Amino acid sequence: MVNIYAGNLAFNMTEADLRNMFEAHGKVDRASLVKDSMSGDSKGFGFVEMPNDKEAKAAIAALNDMDTQGRKMTVNEAKPKADRSEGRDRY
């Protein structure tokens, strides 16, 4: 399973649009956009889970830097969120 970050997306892109873009390169288990908790508007990025490593790498290579609606997408393998408690004890 590969978790893929897709950023700099058009704000009117839907989860179905995101899924369709990646499905052109292989099977997609999940596609989700990150939304503002107050307004429900897209924050312009999301995540896609693809079960096949080879298909995921092909999708990343094909979609990274692709222009969609005037915005150049950033697509790469998602990195785990850093522990938010790190560094808080320094002060």
C-alpha cells in the first residue's frame, strides 16, 4: 500500500476528480481531499492510497508537475506526520 500526497490542487476539484486522475494509472483504494473544518472548503491538497507499488510510482511520475486548471500539482509519496510533541519541552 502506497499513500500518495497530492498538493497544489484546484480548489474546485472533487474527490471523484482526484480518484479519476489516479485511476488512469492503476487501482485506487481511497482518494480524499483535506477540507477546512469550519467552511468545508478544500485546502488544495489530498491523499490517495494505491495498493500496487508499481502503479503508484507510475502515477507519481506521470502526475507530478502536471498542470490542472492553471495549477502545477505536487505529487509524491506521503511522509508520516512528525510527532507534534517534539521540541515543546525546550522552552
